Amino acid sequence: MNSQHFELLKGLVNPNYVQQAEQARNSRSKLITSLLTQRRLPDNGWPEADIQMLMEELASFDTNNFQGNVGVGEREGRVICDLVRRRHFGLTHGIGRSGDVMAEQPKAAGSSLIVQLTKYLALDAIRLAGIKAAKTCAVLPAATGLTMTLVFLALKQMRPQGRYVVWSRIDQKSCFKAIGAAGLKPIVVELKPIEGTDAIGTDVEGIRAAVEKVGAEEVLCICTTTSTFAPRVPDYIDEVAVVAQKLNVPHVINNAYGLQCSKCTHLIETGCRRGRVDAFVQSTDKNFLVPVGGAIVAAPGGQLVDKISALYPGRASMSPVLDLFITLLNLGASGWTGLLQERKENAKWFEERLTTVATKQGLRVLKVPANKISFCIDISSLGRPAGAEGQEDMDHLTFLGSALFTRRVSGPRVVLCSPAASAAGTSPAGAAGYPEKQTETATASEETASTEEVVKIKGKYRKMVDGTAFECYGAHTDAYPCCYLTAACALGATRLEMESFLERLESALQDYRQGAGRKDKGKDKVAK
Ligand SMILES: *Cc1c(COP(=O)(O)O)cnc(C)c1O
């Protein structure tokens, strides 16, 4: 309703009431004014009702919602099921045009506005998280791995001679596969132990050597990662950025869930200021608690982000953009920074609690001070039962993962390793129940191993990912001195949840010690 309507209302309802109603309406409209002029997160989150009203108004700007609109194109935003239409607030045209996924869609002014606003809000959120150097970004309807592929493909257009991606090893399949999917060759740079800790970190000199070996012109980019499972720590983005600048090679950062951690954002900020960073990619779901489906590619400047948008063939789903838009409006700056602060405090608290529980169980939390999200406990001693007939059995440690899975704990991983030159290997937590275990595994002679042979080949655990063999896959390194269990204290996790995890961990450890899951004894003790 506009001011003329309110005047007319005064003839129907007590003018005092109408005046109050108009004031209420005006304060809503002030929120919109400041959103459109400042293009930043509102200081305080909007109530859902206000967001809903805005969504409905914006949807009415799209042609499919015009009164009396007649569509004679093959794509007119038609939706047959009303439940689906409502799920999308009637915003059914998607985003982009055939030539550019960030371009305005002529049939959808409302949707196009949301795309633009979301970009500004996301950029503000990235800066508030600590990367002030971020100057531009795009919210893409593809998750982190695929967005990394798009970044590589766009770089490839700008640097056609680049064939290699020099990649600091991280045992996460999607980011590695992103390289192959772009038709590029990975050069894996192994990590190094960090003295005085149990951590492993970037081999900066190894990265430089790898680039120099094939020649900088042939290197498409150096790829580093911030957020990662312990005992790996965030790559030394700041140092690698300096190397990238010296060698004149692009530098792309996988910041999958790094926005939630000031350690990671600080590294990127420093990298942007002191050296070369071409783009950094972060997941929308891991950082902003929306359903999986989107990623934000951001950069301290340059043309790369525009190149990526222009590379995208065709229109795309609006859902990931819309989810982020609504969430950022609802959080506001205070909600977002509050979440970050809460996670930081929770992680500190969790590490202390985990240490207490581990100590009580005669176990040790590994010393990985630079990883502020993921924590691990050395569980090797569980595989070495005391007593004369106690036989070392590290493989059985994967059962601990299954026991936690059975107790409805999702997310922890049991990683099996041993020191260099002896058996080494990994298996995801709850291997018994996880499909992961069935995935491809290398053998010297045959491609397909039976489930029994899946993890153990020639006394070593090895995994093929996209044609490359990794020793001790899961540990981020060919050899690590102990077997461990990881758990993360990520954004959105509550203390109640983490406390339950610790309780269930204790009881899983107890069962394990009593022989649960072993063929010979204690089979019936497996807790359900
Ligand atoms: C989650 C994650 C990915 C993959 O993300 P998708 O959104 O599933 O593509 C890649 N790298 C790291 C480090 C991750 O944590």
C-alpha cells in the first residue's frame, strides 16, 4: 500500500489506527531502503515475516507472476505443482542468461535483484569474517568442488599454456577431482611434519620446486586449502602467496569451511596483502548453514570472477542464491559475527573437554595448535592390547568408527596409519556401514579388489583417486606415526551436541575395550 491508500483508509477506519499502521509500514520500508542503499548486511537480522513480505514483492516483479502475462516462449517459469511454486516463493526463472550466470534475466527483474543483493551481502559477510581484502565475489549454484573446477576452467582461458595444478596435498576427494574434471594434471606436493607438534603442514619450498621443475608457464595455478581435518593444518597461504607472486603463477584457495575460522580468514587476508591470491572458494552450506548446493567464489580483484560467471553455460538454479539471501538477511551482521564468536568459544571448550575425556581413557589429544576446527585423539594404544596374548590389531580400530555410527554419531573419522616403511592406511569412520569402503582402490595388478582386500595392498593402504595413487589416504601424508580419531567443532554445533558426542565416545571406547565387534569374543556386546 502507498500513502494514497492510507489516506483512503482514513475514511474507513479510525484515522489514529491508520496512522499507526502507516508507521509500521514505514519502518518496514526503511529496512528495504537501507538494504538497497547500503548493500550490506543489516546490523540486526530481519524478522522472517519481513523477509517473507520482501520475497513476495520481489517475486511479483518477475514476468511469470505478472497479472495477465501471456508467455509464448519455451521457458516461461511455469510450475505445475503449487507446493513447488511456494517452495520457491514463485521465483521460477532461475538466474543468469545463456551467456553469463550473473547477468540480468530480462524476464525476471525480481530474481535479478536478489542475485545482485546476495552478492553484496556475501561480500560483506566475507569481510566481516576477516577477509577485508575481498573486493568481488559471485554466489554460484554449484558446490565447492565443482566451483573449483569452474575457477580452473576460467583460469585456463586466461592462461592457455597452463596444464598443471600444483596442489598441496589434502585427502578430500572432491577438491582433487576438481582438477581432473577441468582436464588438468595435478602435481601433488606432500606435507611436512611441524616440529614440536603432531601437526603436518605445507611444504612451501616443495611447492616452489614443483613449479620450477615443470616451468611456471605450464603451471595453471598453485592450489592451497585452509579448512582441513587435523592433524593437517591450514596451508601457509601467506607464504605460498608470496611464492606465487615471485614465480608469477596464479594462486587459488580452497576455503571450503574456512570462513567460520578466523585463523583461516586471517591467512587469506595476509596472503592477499603480501602476495598473490587469484580466487578463494567457500561452501555456502558449511559456512552459512543452508542446504548443500552453492559456493561463493571471491577475489581481491581482477577479472577472474567475471570470467567464471561468463564461462557458465546457460541459466542456473536460483535456490542456493535464494537460501543464502534469506539466511543473510535473517542473521544480519550481529547474527553472523555472533555465530563466528560462538564457534570459536565452543571449539576452545570442546578441545578442553575432549582432552579430559581422552586422558580419563588413557588416550592423548594430538597437538595440532594451528587447526582450530578439527581435533584428533591418538587411538593406537587401543590396537595394542596389554597382556601376553594381546596381538597388535590396528585394522580393527575402524570398528570404533562403526560403534560411533551405530550410536548415531556422524562425522568422526578413524584413520589408520603407521610410521614410514611399514603398513599404513586409513578407513572412514564406521567403515562397516559406509559405502566409502567400497570405492576404487589400487592394486598393482588389478583394478577391482574384493571388499576384504580394499584397504590392504602389499602391506600398505593405498587409494586411487582420479587415477593418482595416494599412500595412507585420509591422513594427508604417506606415513603418520599413529592411528587417530577426528572430530570437528564446526559452525552451528551446540555444546549439548558435543557433550553427547563425548558421552557416546566414552561408551564406544568402553565397548571396544571389552572386545565388541570382534569375531572371537564379545560379539553379543555390540551396543545397538
Ligand atoms: C567440503 C569440502 C570440499 C567439497 O565440497 P563440496 O561442496 O562437496 O563440493 C572440498 N574441499 C574441502 C576441504 C572440503 O571440506
